[in-house]
Amino acid sequence: MTTRIDTAQRRARLVLRHHLAGGAASPEAVAESLVALHATDPATVHLSVAARSSLPVGEVERAMYTDRTLLRMLGMRRTMFVVPTGLAGVVQAACADEIAKRQRKLLLQHLATADLETGLDAWLAEVEEGAYAALKARGEAYAEQIAEDEPRLRTRIVMAQGKPYEATVYITNRVLFLLAAQGRIVRGRPTGSWLSTRYSWTTAESWLPGATALSGSQDPAEARAELARRWLYAFGPAPVADLKWWTGWTATQVKAALTAIAPVEVDLDGKPGIALSGDLEPVAPPEPVAAFLPALDPTPMGWSERSWFLGGSEAPVPELFDRSGNIGPTVWWEGRVVGAWAQRSTGEVAYRTFTDAGSDAKAAIEACAARMEQWLSGVRVAPKFRTPAEKALAS
């Protein structure tokens, strides 16, 4: 008989396993519970931790740049994540290595516009090694400094040739992106505040002693099985399609990973899903809690099918997402989205709920807004990808 796991149970697991009640002991604990933290927007990492704990910005910086127990790296769906350092080799083998191969092939195609009178593959390999050697010699450097030592990084290529938005650019960032995707170099501490997007670069072996590179440390098939297992515990039970979307794997890779971990089929309120075989017992319903999650938070970005936590028919879904499907800042109550929030230029945290969840919810949400405002302490944060709801509240 197929085990039935209803929406209420899925929401209960979400609240408990994603620390929506707060109280997480460390940034590392938050990252472990969510597998990885979205880091396309640097503010998201800090706000995701703040939403689940009372920890200051300095604790995230300690984990990322002093203790280096968290690592910023390219991962699932060619997206930037912050992952527990111990999981970095898994993410590299499961996702990043193949991304690096595809992106190198794409760069070779673009190099055809540079009119280089040489074999492009061999030439690019030389430039990659030259850039790596330059960075290793400096120890830590910015892109423009590496290009000073490896002038071929200033080779120009044409992007989107023949289109209205055609542009001619240096290959500097493309080559550094490749080296990072290959796990050979990593992003260090940013210049300026925790909102900065300007990072220095360093070699993986100097940032993570004992690791000459992240690539090659794990068997790809085993890594995909381990990543699938972790995702299914954190985000399951869920449809197989959600795992495929979250990882960016092919259907064949998803099938092989699931064969390795042998999940069981479950009934998700009439829809097929899967769960780990030892994770079928219901969890006790948690106390009702409110949470303010930032734009691109890993909780709502953990599934492609989101109707079960979007608050039902009341949710103005188009207002919560941008045109690319990136979610904005959201207000949560009892494991579902019940509103949106934003920070105004004055520093005030404003919010709007689109459903009446009761007086307890109203009081908890108001208190949550006050805590977030206090935590920000006047620092102005605007999401990198803005949504209609966030822009309206911020004005």
C-alpha cells in the first residue's frame, strides 16, 4: 500500500527541517539543513541565516572567510551557492564538472570570433594554465590583476553576434569562470560590505589546504546519489520532477541516482512522489511560526512545483516572482507563503499579507518584521532580482 503524505505533513517537515522557527545554532547548521544556500545575490546568504537564527553578519563571514567551513561555488543549475565545505566535492562531481565542460565548449565557439590563427582548444588550455599560474603566484588577486600577468585574458570575443544586444568583451571573466567551474580556483572575501559582489580569487589548494582542486575527489555517480539523498531528506517527500529541476540533471542521471538510493513511492495528496525509505513516519506538527525569508531563499527555491506552500488560491503568484521564476522576499506562516515583504529607503521593513491567517499570525508576523528591521539596523538591502510585490512595498 502506498503511503500517503498530505500537504499539512509536508509543511510540518518544511518548518522543522528548514529551521523556520529560528534557533539554528550556526550558519553551518543552516546550510546543512538546506543542502546549500543560494548565493547569486550575496545578501541572500546572510538574510537566509538571519531568518533562521539570531546570528549577526559576522558569524556568516566567520564561517565563509575565517574558518572556511562554508564555500561559495558554482553548483546546481549553473547557479552560485554557498555549501558546507565537506559537501563541496560532492557538488563539484555531481554538477559543476559537467557545467565546466559545457561552458568550455561554448567559450571555444565564441573564440571563433576572435580570429586567432591557432588551434583554439590548445590555445584556450594555455590561457587557462597561464591564468592559474598567475593567480597562484600572487596568492590572491582580482580579475584585472590576473589579466596583467596573463595578457591573453584581454582577448576580445563577440557575444550574441548579429543580435540587437551584440557586445564585444574580454575573455577574462569567462576563463576565470571556467577555472572556478572546474574547482581549481575559488572566490575569496569580497571588497567592502557583505552586500558586495566584487570578489578576489585564490586557488583551491590555498583556500582549502590539502585540496589541489575540488574536481576529481568524488565519483560522479556516487556524488549524484549522495546529493539526491540529501535533497530528498531536506525537501522531500516530493515529485521526481522537483529533484530533476533543482539539480539540473538529465532524466538518465536522475534515474541512476534514485536507483542508487532506492526511495519509495508515496502519495502526495493524489500526486505521485518519492521519499527516503526510512523517512515515512509522520512528524509531530510544530507550533505555528512566522518567518520572513529573503529573495531567492533556498526554501521556496527548492521545488519547481510550489502550489502546496503558496497559500492556496489567495496567493498572487505573478507578483511574488520575476519573469525568470526567481522568488522575492516572502512572509511565511505555518509552512506556507502568506505575504510579501520589502525594505524601504528609510530602513523600515514593510509587508503585506494576502490571506487572513488569524490574530496569532498577525501578531507573530508583526514581531517578525520588527526583528528583521532590527537585524538590518539601517543597512539598505535591495534584491538583485526584483519582483512586483517587493517593488510595490519598497516604494
